[in-house]
Amino acid sequence: MSSPTDQIPRISLRPDVEIPQLGFGVFQVPPDETEEVVARALSAGYRHLDTAAAYRNEAAVGQAVHASGLDRSEVFITTKCFNDDHGREKAKKAFKKSLERLELEHVDLYLIHWPVPAHDLYVETWEAFIELQAEGLVRAIGVSNFQPKHLQRIVAETGVTPAINQVELHPHFQQAGLRHEHEQLGIITEAWSPLGQGQALEDPVVVRIAEAHSKTPAQTVIRWHLQLGNVVIPKSVTPARIAENFDVFDFQLADAEMEAIKALDEGRRIGPDPDTFVR
Ligand code: NDP
């Protein structure tokens, strides 16, 4: 019998590494609530968890995975190296600490959280990531919040292309130019704040399309991401929403509906500007 988990499409990051296209984000989930929230997500069927050293809840994510009884190979776990840990040795040390907090032997995806151009250490940090992957401690390596010039530079200087770039992306900030750059370079696009932190759910166009499918605005926006080819990691601490956001595999947006959402782009960020964000 097929389980809810079987419905999640998988995208290839490397020949032997696939990421579930729908995952579960835990930014701003308080550490003391994270184990319960992640346990709920795993029960609902999610098998991809997105944490970061900076979220201070890696330990609780690890505990939920260990307590779930799921085999390690069934759960895809991403964590990230934060801005003050850039540099070859610092990045490797930060990674080992993340691994210890998660109580894992390896992570599935490790990301440079922000490029921090002011420190100019992201190429060196990327070199450390390449070594961690070669050592088998990380199955795939990628970046987050990288602009085209940062991507081009690490590829030119190391010859290794990130598997994925996790960036702010939602109906009001669609990143068409960056997505095109990803296609050129063979990088998968992963959307953070995919619901626009809830703002996208009030858009009348989204509400209308949702009603036409007897779905919710959140399900409609997640479906839009899936059909665009994005990896998508909505966050919720609310049990009903955790389940709702997973229930997105029984409908399809028509081309005209995809176009109507495309027209909502305002080019307006909610989060920090990657060119200037330091911490
Ligand atoms: P999201 O776009 O996922 O929105 C989360 C907000 O939407 C919460 O307030 C949540 O409320 C609400 N929400 C969730 N589901 C529903 C629903 N079905 N109906 C109505 N409201 C809903 O924003 P995030 O910023 O949390 O981004 C998601 C993930 O992306 C993060 O958890 C993190 O993993 C990642 N991220 C990465 C960043 C990076 O720099 N790499 C930066 C920011 C995020 P409630 O929880 O109260 O239910």
C-alpha cells in the first residue's frame, strides 16, 4: 500500500542523492517546541527537514528523527553554516558541531547560509564544503541566498557547482532572473518563505484560484512552487496547517492559473538583501 510519503516527488541533486521536493522548515520554531513539531511533521508524511545552526534547534530536530523510529536513510536533513563560521577551518569546525548537535554521522545537504560578500570568505568556505563532501560527511552541498555573481565566482574558482541555491521566493518575489541563472548552471532552486510568511495567502488572485480547486491558499501556493520545479519548505507550528501543507498532491494548477500567479510578482523582498546581510 502506498503511504503519503510516496506522493512526494524527488529531485536529483547528484547521481545518488535525491531531495524530496516538499520539505518542512523550522526557522523560528522555538527550540523547546521543535521536537514535538518535527515529530508531527514526520507523522504527517514529511521526510525532508530544513534547519540551520543559526536556528538553535538542530538538537531537537535530531531528537525527533531519532525518536521517530524511521531509518536514517528515509529522512533528508539539511543544515547550514552561518555567517561568522566562514573560512576553511571555521566552517569545518562549525559543521562538526552541527553534526554533534544533530547526533548524526552525516547530513544530506549542507548549505552556506549567506554569501556575506563583506567578509569575502565564501569561496574558501565552499572549498571546505567540497572537502566535507569528499570525506562522505555530507551527501550534497549547496548554498543559500547566493546572487548570480556569487554563484559564478565559486564555480569559476573551484570548478564545483552547488547542487542547490535556497533563496527567498514566493508569489510576490519570484526571482525569475535568478531561476534562469540556476537553469543555465544546472542548480536546483529551493524556495524559502515560500508562503511569503503568510502574506501571499491573502492575495485575492491566490484566494480565487484556491476556491476554484476547493483547496486553501497555502495549498495553492505550495502547488505553484511544485509545478515551477522548486523545492519548497513551508514552516508551521500549527498541527492542522502542518497536515494541510502536505495535502497538495491531488490537484493541478492549469497553465492560465500559473500565469495569473506569475503576474503577482512585485519584486519585493521580505527578508534581508544578500548583498549586504552580515548577521
Ligand atoms: P513561510 O513562508 O513558510 O511561512 C510561515 C508562516 O506562515 C508562519 O507564520 C505560519 O504560521 C504560517 N503558515 C504556515 N502554513 C500556513 C497555512 N496553511 N495557512 C496559514 N498560514 C500558514 O515562512 P518561513 O520564513 O518560515 O520559511 C520557511 C522555511 O524556509 C523556514 O522555516 C526555514 O527552514 C527556511 N528559511 C531559510 C532562510 C534562509 O536564509 N536560508 C530564511 C528564512 C526561512 P504558524 O507557524 O503559526 O502556523
